[in-house]
Amino acid sequence: MEARRDFLTRIVSVVVPAGVVAFLPSAQARPKPPQNPQLPKEEDPSAPKPDPKLILEANQKEIKKNVEKLYDLASELKAEVEKTDSVHVLSVAMLRKTDEIERLAKEIRSRAKG
């Protein structure tokens, strides 16, 4: 019995420090990456600035294109809802169309805000 206790004491006295030594390197603080690795560069004052009118016109064209697409998707969804019994089951295609409609509506709203 005494030999067993002595043996266990020796094992514990060897294993515990080895475990602590193995754990220490992973517990050390790792260097943190810089918070802003790419700071915005100052623009060249001599560089020509984009024409706001051109930007607004391009934005308007994009809004018109998205509104047309939104109208088409909404019309397709309406037709699909009218021909399906959606009381029991909603088709995956209908759900995808609603997601696409929502995405387009959000994009139109963000472009309209500027």
C-alpha cells in the first residue's frame, strides 16, 4: 500500500508540472494585429474629382433598371401566388423570389438615399 502511494505521488509530481509547462506557451499573450491595418490614404488634391452630376445620372439609371427588375419579379410572384394553394405549402421558388425582391428593394432604397 505504501509503495503504491509513493508511486502515485511520484507520477503526479512529474505529470502535473509537465502539463503546466505544456500549457504555458499556448496561454501566453499573442501579439494583436494593428486595429487599422489600412488607413485611408489622403487623396491627391491635384487629381480630378468625379463629376457629381455623372454619378447621380449613373445612380438614376441603376435605380430605373432595378425598379424594372423589381416590377417583373413582383409580377411573377403575384402570378405564382395566384396559381398555387399557399395555404398548406410555400414553394422554394416563391421564397427565393421574395428574397430577391427584398434585396432589390433595399438596394433601390440605399441608392435613392445617395
